[in-house]
Amino acid sequence: MLRYTAQRLLGAIPLILGISVISFVFMQLAPGGPDAMFARNGRMSDEQLAAIRRNMGLDKPVPVQYLHWLKNLLRGDLGTSYVQNRPVTRIILERLPNTLILVGAGLGLALVLALAFGVLAAVRQYSLFDHAVNAVAFFGLAMPVFWFGLMLQLFFGVRLGVLPTAGMHATGETGALDLLKHLVLPAFTLGIGSIAGWSRYVRSSLLEVIHKDYIRTARAKGVRERVVLLRHALRNALIPFVTVVGIDIPLYAVGAVVTETVFAWPGMGRLFYDSLAARDYPVQMGILVLSAFAIILGNLVADLLYAILDPRIKYG
Amino acid sequence: MVAPPLPGPDGGNCGRRWQRHAGGLRWGQRGQPDYLGWGPARCRGTAPAGETRQGGTLTYVTAEEPETLNPYLTQLVVGFDILSLFMESLLEADDQGQYGPRLAESYEAAADGLTYTFTLRTGVKWHDGSDFTAQDVVESYNMIMNPDFGAFSQQGWDKITGAETPDDHTVVFSLDQVYAPFIANVGGAYIAPASALAKGIQSFKEEFGREPFGTGPFRFVEWASGDHITAQANADYWQGAPKLEQIVCKFVPNSNTIAVQLKSGEADLAAYVDAQQFDTYQAIEDKQVIETDSQAWFHLDLKNIDFLMEKPVRQALDFATPKQDIIDKILKGHATISVADVAPISWAYNPNIKPRPYDLEQAKKLLDEAGWTPGPDGIRQKDGKRMQLELWGIAGDQQNQQILQVIAASWKQIGVQADLKFQDIKTLWGPEGYQFTETPTACGYSWFNGNDPDDSFYWHSSQIPDSPTGSGGNLPAYFHPYDMQDQIDELTERGVATIDQEERKKIYWQIQELLHEYVPVIFIYWNKLIFVSPKRLQGFKPNAFTPLFHNVHEWAYRA
């Protein structure tokens, strides 16, 4: 398993290189460019404009710019932001923990609720609860995040006044309880879509397993229903679910952009959006490469989890 | 978008309407397309003056976060606004745009316009405890002009040929040519502390840009990236300690969330909110809405090419643009009609020009006379050429899109086909922008004026870019100079080379008449600036010429 992990990580290197080349090229192909606004800035002379391009390294051909970027990357230097005039590494590190907190909370909430709803709906197939979960699932999948977030803000923040509507902390507060209060609405908004989809997945996957012979055997042997369900059925039903979750995790990064915007969460999604709008190439590249690495890592973890869930699957 | 420098096209990231201000508002001199400007306050429901109390926190909520708080690098209005808590300029504009004292007690311009002497205030201290002296002013000038630093604008400063400090509190700048906007450009710029400048370019860019300090009424406390900036009252402020204790600037990128925060009481103050949301804010119980005039003009630029080079055609399009309808129906009345590029609140405004009425018959007549007659499909043509153009706008900006749809529908009625196209702001003004294609185009956006009426940036032939990557603001004339190019070149040059304000006024009146006559662009309206503030906040007096916190030391909560 260790060898397999090492192999996969080594294999990730050319993949990340490829991703970085493609990102770099596409970034440069996007119309506009970081210097576009300077050119329309009153009284900026052509000489001043040329100096700014030189500063940004934009005067060199694209392949040279890329190699320069790559050389710095190998030394752990992601460059300096065009608009913030600060090292990209520091800018990303300020935001990364915030995004991890939000995505972690959203993901955790979605996993727990999806499993609970899915199992209950499967056990009570065609019951009122099953239909209710079904209806809520369709609602959850269909509804736009920015609208749902706004409704939550209006209800819990304005109408009831029990939860803060945006941000990570109240003015002057740094405590964990304060953070938790601020986390509730965005985490739920981020997770709602997956709760819906995943609970349907758990339900159908569990229903499929529940009619298998070995479950009937277990029941015939007089094993308690609870044990049959959780130890025999659910464990096997989880394997396809893990794949789905593994695939969905990168989508969380995407969902986080909207959630972070609606809830003014100081995360990386907003940073990425802003850097795209500003054509801040160094920040864009830094986040893209980091995300690529995170996705590769996420898939690897999902694959390793199979082996833990199903002893028949072995790597190495 | 107020006092100091820097035009440039803008309008924000504009991915979505509610992010309209993101990425975009600059503090302007002449010329930046923008949505906002400033104007003398016309308050609605202002609280009656009464006893005020010491202390309290004010939370200012803004959609945009400054990219840096370096006073010479930030390109965003919000950067200049927040800096007005910490830093000050030599002079400050009043609500008429006339400059008076701030860090300088007084200034004197030599009769020939080639020497400016600033007498600095004594007893002013930087937040680090050191004295404010002439050295700070000279070092600020040196940094702005240092080519390795890359200041966002050197306007005005680049006319200086000599800087002298006869004593600690006198600065004498000499110029080699008369340059009337000097006072607005140099007098209105923030002065940085020599102690921070002495640490070198890198430190000044990076560290000072993140933790600025100045001589202002508030001290910088912290900047949590993506979240907030906190400021604490400066008890030693030279105009007296501020009444408010703390100001928090919160970054909330979504305009709906901003509305929610103002409603829930988590935020107190918002600036430059959408005209379409005016009534929503008016309905919040403990808040008041304040509307001021601005220096931002929304217009359609017309590429000077093909049939758009014909003056009667441009005039016809002006007649066929329903300006008052756009203001009444789309902006709910929160704008004023414009006829040229000088704001009604400016001393240089020419009040004698009347806008062309919305008159389709007059428009048709002009086109008929110019030889453009309706073809079989109803679109006018001449010599086998159809009167068809692209009408560009800012992607994601719903207000902008609604306006352009109304215009396209109206032009259709006089037989002009306008195909709507939308792009993001960086693309529109980049080298791949519409200005550099050989198709007739128009584009709707706002330019944002600075405090000096100098408008060479928009019209002068030197501002026509040499290539799509070249600099300059006069983009419509990229393919062909205007038919009035020589006249406007001469007038704008004379405008900056004349010191006497009455003389200058005459020049700018002529320019406005010329612009109205030739219609190089279709002037549509002046934006309004809309602020939401707590009813119990006193002393909040925004205007079109100064940054948001210009008089923050006078703000206080009612007891």
C-alpha cells in the first residue's frame, strides 16, 4: 500500500506539470491581460506602461515566462501578486485555512446527514419519511445556492436575529464559539446540494445490497437487524458512495466560491475569483496548482479507502 | 473616485450586477469609466443636530477590498476611501471642488504659474510619534517619480523640475511649464511618512501597503485579508481627537448580503449602493439614505469610423436616445441628464447647453438628408451599405444591459440596427477590445472625472493609442481623428496652460459646446452617489470631491 501510494504520488508530478502548462497557456489566451487597465489610465505614458510590463515580466515570450515561473516554483516561490505587491504564498496561506474550515464543515455536515437520511429512507422504503427525503432532495438539488443563502440570512439573521449573516468573526472576537456561530449558515448552504444527492445515492445503494443473499443469510441466522444493516449491508453499500464523494469533493471548491461570496467568508474561492477578474496571473497559477494537487490527493485517499472498506481490494 | 489621480476604464469585475463595484472603482482624475462620482450632499431625512456622545464603533461595509493600501499604488476608490482614515493630503477640496488647507496651512502660486510654495502646518505628528516636516513631502515626491517604484499615476508630479525646502515647514516646487491641474493633482495627493519611505521601495510597497500610517484622525490596527480592516481613534490628532472610538471596514462582496447586514444591524454604513436598491434601504428603520451628485458620466462612445464619422448621423443617434426615459424607468430617477463632460456641480460647468430632446422625427429627417434611406428590411442604407453597428456593454451588469436594450430598440425605430454584445471590463479595454476592430461600434459605460476640469485625456490627439497595447484614453479616434480634432486639441491645451479660473471657465464652456455640437460620444446621464448611514450618526457629509472619510473626526453618534 505504501509502495502504491508512492507510485501514485510520483505519477502526479507529470500530471501537475501538464496542468500548469495548460493553465498558463489558457491564462495568457484570456483577452485583456493584467496591463489592460493601466493602458486606459489617464496620462500613463507608453514608457511608464513599458516599465510596468517589464516589472510583471510580461515583456518576455510566453514560454520564457512559464519557465521562469516553473524555476521559481521549484524553489518554493510562487511569485508576487501584480495587484497586491505581496508574495503569492503568503496571500494564499492567509486564505487557505478559512476555506478548509468551511469546506470541512460543509463536507462533514453533508456526510453525516446524507448517511442518516439515506439509511432511514432505505429502511423505510416508500414510507412518508422516504417521500419527504425525496422531496427535500429534489429541492436541495434544484435550488440556487445564492438564493438559498439569502433566505437563510433573512430568516436566521434578520427575522430571528439568532445567527450572524456573514463574515467569520464578529468585530473584535476571535473565539471558537463565535467562529462556530458564523459557520452554521455557510456550511449548511455549502452542504445542502450534496445532502440531497448523496442521500439518494446511499438509499439506492443500500436497497440494492439489502436484497442480496448474504443479507438474507445473516437475517436467517438471527443476527439483529441493527447489526445486519450497519455491519453487513451499509459497509458494502458504501463503496460506490465513496467514489461519488471522491468525485464530488473538487466540486466543493467550486461551490465554495459562491458560498464564500454570499457569506463574505474570507476564503480562497473569493481570492481566485478576484484574481481572475484582475488577471492577477501569479495568484491564479498558485491557486490552480494547489487545487490540482488537492484533487489528486483527494482521489488517492478515495482509492485507499476502498481497500479499507473492502478487504478484497488490495493495492501493491 | 475622488480627489487624486488616475483615470482608466472601469466598472468593476462585473461578473454579476451585485459585484459591480468589485475590482473597479478608481479615484479619478479625468477619465475613468466608472459608475460613480461625488457631489454635494442632498440629504434625505437627515437627523436633527443634537447632543453627541464620545465613543462607539462604526462598521462600514463595502463590496470591494483594496488590493493594497499603498497610497501611490492602489487603483481602487475603496483604497483611497479607507486611506482617508489614516492619511492626509496637503490641500483638500471643499464641496464645490475648490482647494483649501489641510496639511498645508496655505499655498502660494507665483504669478507666472511656474512656482508653488506650500507652507506646512506645525505641530502635526505622524502616528509613530515623529514630526511632520517638509522632508516628508519631498520624499513622497521622490518615491512617486522613482521609475523603479511604478506609481499608478505621476500626473502633476511629473511637471515638477525642482523641489526645495528653505525650512522645515516650507516646500517650493518649480515647474517648467504652466499646468493648471497641478493644485488638484499634487495638493490632493496623500503624503507618506519619510521614515517609511526611507526603508526602500520593496518595504514601502509591501509593508506600508499592508500597514499604512499617516497623520490622520484614525490609526491603522489590523487588516484581516478578505474580512476587515480595523481603525482606532487617534487621540493626538491635530484637529482634535475623533468622537468615534473605532471604525471597522468590512468586505462583503455580495450586494444582497450588504443589504441583509445593514438590515440586521451588523453593518452601519454603506457607500455607492445601487440606484435600483434605493427604496429597499429607505425602508430600513434605523438607517437614512443620502444622495449626492457625482462626477461620473454614463455615455455611449462612438467609434469614429464609417458612417459614424458623419456628424448628422451622430446627431440623429443622439436625438433617438431616450435619456429621460432611461433615468426615470431604469434608474428610478436617481441620475441627471448630461449634455457634455463637465458635471453640473463643477465650477467649469456650462449651464447654457440644452440636451437634444428625444425626437425620432428629427432623427429620421437628419438621416434622410444625409442620404441614408430605409431599405427593404427597414434598416437604412446608402450606396449598398447597411446602417448596422455593434452596441457593447459590460457583461453581468444588469442595469447596463437594460439601458442598452432600450437604446437598441429606440434606434431600430429610426432604421438603425444595433447588435448587443457584452464582455467583461478587462476585455473591453484590453488589446482585444471592440475599439480596435474595423466594425462600427458603440459602447455604454461611465467615465469618472477628477476634481480638475482638464479633459485632454478623453479627447486630445496625444491620447489616441499608437497600437492596441498603447496607452491613452481617446479610443474612439483610434482609426480616424475627430472632425473637430484640431479645435479640441487647441482648447484642451489652452485649458491646462491657463491659470486664471475665469479664463479657464470660458475655455471649458467652449469645449462643452463643441462636444454637444459634434457628438463624439452620446452623453446620457450623471450618476448619483447613494449612501446608507445610521440615523443617529451626525456629521457625515459626503461630497463629490473628497474621499468618504474626509471629515471623519467630526462624525459622532447622537447621545
